[in-house]
Amino acid sequence: MAASNTPFPCFKMAGDNQHDIDIYTEDLRDYCVIQNWYDSSKETEAQRWTRPDKAIACLRVSLPPAARAIIYKYSLGLSDEDQKKPHLVIDALKPVVQLVN
């Protein structure tokens, strides 16, 4: 498989926590659409993540180290199964941003 020239999403903390997570979520979703890992035509958010394993890997590596540390230490309060669902991880991640900024 050829390397993609698609810009990789990056969580940037500019001081406005809500705006930062919203922009990151949008960038992550756009990246996943380009990679065919997200299909907005599906009925539910869970179904839209067509390659949740790849999306989760992308999500984790694109977070700042402090946010990753919280995820690995506390699992965001999610079950092992829910930690594999990007939409649930994103929802659980939103309050964590308040802690790392």
C-alpha cells in the first residue's frame, strides 16, 4: 500500500478546550473519511466507523502525551469493549481535555 499524503490529525491545544477538541474531532473524522475508515452515510455513529481499530490507533497516536497517559492509566472509565469504539472514546475524551490544558 502506498503512503498517504493526507495530513495526519494532530490535537493542538490553543487554550480554548472546547474549540480544541471540536477541531481535533473534525480533523480526525476527516482523516478517517479519506482513509475509508468513516462513512457518514451510515445510520448510527457506531456504524459510521467502518474501521474502528484503525481510527482508534490514529486517535491515540495523535493525542498529546498527557492525554494519552490519562487514557492508558484510567481507560476513560470505559469498558475494554467500549475503548475500541471511536465515538465513545471521543465522547469520554472531552472532559479529559480540561485536565491536560
